[in-house]
Amino acid sequence: MNNENTTTTTLTTTNLTPTTAITGTATLLPTYRNPIMKSEEDDLIAFNQETIKSTTGRASNSTPVVTAAETAKPRVEASTSNAAISTNQSALVAKVDNRHKKRKKTQNQLRKRRYQQAVFILGKKAKDQEAGTPVDEDEIKRLKQIVEDYEIFLKKKQSESQNESTNQSSSLKRNHSITESQGTLPKKPRRSEGEQSSSTAARHFCDVARDGLQVAVIDVNSSSPSTVQERWVEIDVRLSSMVLSYVLDNPAGPYPEFDSSETVRGYRVIKCADQSSLDFLTGSVAKISNAFVGLQLRLIPAKDIPKRPRARIWLPPLEDPGEKLLKCIKLQNRTIPGINKWQLIKEEKPNKASRPILVAICDESIEALAKADNKISFGIRKARIKIFQGDKAADEDDTDEVDDASQLLRNGDIKEPQDEQ
């Protein structure tokens, strides 16, 4: 009896052990005082297999916890790995871009270096040909091809940069129009009557004369500034080429600097930046003084510009050139002394009733004009003429501050008859 009870107890203890292992505490098996025999171990393995098969259809209380933990862990690892992968990819892209830029820069440098070497070698080959040394024609063709390819590359690059600048300017214009439509930009103030539209402020003759670094180019053979003005482009080219040669021969400087944008009394005035520039210009004009047929050029200080009398004449608003109108004046007024020496200075802005021109006249013509009440024959009218003889009013007139005839007549307190306008 006792033996049966003991055996039952032993089996019960033995059966409890694997059940505890399946409920999730397999890692915490109790330590048995009695060692397990080989036959008992086989029984335990068989029992475990049967128990696992029977419990596959249902879930224990601990199974969802284990599954949740196991399924949550890979998700965290996946998100972390994706972030790391994206970071690595961005770093790789940046490295590739940097390498591409360096490679592109290196290629441009190599292309330029090959071009420079080709130009240098072609120069040596040309000298060898002049000396009678035979050269390789294929090598020369190859070098010329390198030079042509590089020049094509430069032209393409310049066109691309121009297109980019054009696109940027167009975008700026669009933005400007948008901001203007929104009313964010202030409107420009309207120019009052008589205000000059030129960005360069007009200056009186006295302001020019006080500057000792300003000189005028004149023709010694003529008393009119028109002879120099008619060929000023040719004179400008010759003087500019001399300045260019000096700058290239003296790269360290200093260089002469000039401004020839102004005219006074019809004469071209050149402003020199300093005394050395003035000395350079004086020598240059002396070298080309007789280079133009019919001209003898010379520099004079601006204060010594000839004060030849000038006159403004109001003619009908014809579209003919000023020289043609002046020729008609000379033919219709042959009795005026010295009229054949009159020279056109400039054609002024016409208005609805008249077209004023400014001419250089002679001293011997003034008395005859005064006897004719300062009127000359032109067409079917007696055209009014106003004379300037180098006084302050004449100097102010050179600044173009008075342009239309009506304003000039008001300043002179002259009332023009209605039938003459």
C-alpha cells in the first residue's frame, strides 16, 4: 500500500514538471534532488511532444505577450534601419555631387591647359616654318583642332551665361510688374516743365572754363567746329588706339583717363583725370595733327574756345535736314555780309509752329542783321533771328536750358506777331 502511494506521488511530481515548462517558464526549471533516469527522460520528451500538439489549437495567456514583444521589436529596428539608410544615401549623393563638380572643374582646367599648350606649340611651329625647319602637318592639324574646340566651348559657355542672365532679368521684370500691380512700389515723380530729361546735369561755360584739365579739339584751318565734329568718329578711333597701345605696354599702370562726352559751343571738350593724362593727350593729338586730309588738329584750353557769334533762327517746321535749310538761307539772303561763312551748330527740338536751328555767324553780319530788325528771308516768311555774342546769356544758351522758341521769346520780352508763328 505504501509502495503504491509512493509511486503515485512520484508520477504526479514528474507530470507537473513538463506542464510548468510549457506555460512559459521553461527557462526557470526547478532543480531536482533526485536525478532523472534515461527512461524518465524519454517519457518527458514524449509527453512534451504530445502536449505541444494538443496546445497548438489554443493560445495561452502568455503567448500574446511574447508575440507582441517579438513583433514590436522588428518594427522599431526596421524604422531605425530605414532612417540610417536614407542618411547614408543622402551622404552618398552629396559625395557624388562634390566629386562631379571637382571632376567638371578638373576637366575644364585640363581643357584650358591643352588649349594654352596648343597655342604655344603652334607659335613655335610657325617660327620653325619661317626658319625653314620642316614640321609635321598632322600635328599642326591636331593642335588647330584643339584650339577650335576650345573656342567653340567658350562661345557655348558665354551663350549659356547670357541666356541665364536674360532669364533672370525677365523674372525680375515679372516680379517688378507684380509688385507694381500690388502697389508696393512708389510712383516716380513727374518731371516739371523745363526740367532736363538727361541724366547728366548741364553745365555753364564758366564751369568748364574754370577747370584747367579740360581742353577742346579744334581745326586750325577752320573757324567752325563742324569740321572736327563731322570727322570726330575717325579722330576718336585714332586717339583710343593710342591709349590702348599705351595700356598694353604698361600693364602695371597708371593709365590715362578721359571723358569726351561734352560739347561747348559746338566744340568737342575732353576732360582729363590728371595732369599726366593731359600731357599724354597733348602728345597724342600732336602726332595725328596732320593725319586727316583738310584738317590740322590742335588742343586748346576750354576757356579759349572761340567766341564766335551764334544765332538761333526760327524756321517753319519742315522735315528737311538743317544743312539744306541753311543753304536756302544763304541763297535767299546774299546781301548779308559774311553769310557764306555761316555754319550749322545743331538742329534743335521742333514744336508745332516752328523749327529752331542754332548757327555760327560772323561779326560782319551783325550790323546788317540789326538794320533788318533781326529778320531774314526764308520761304514766304521773314524768319526771326536772335544773336548771342559770348555774354552770360549766350553761355547759358549753350547748356540747352532754353529749347523752344516761345520760352526764349518770353525771356527776351519779345512778342512774336501771330502771322509769323
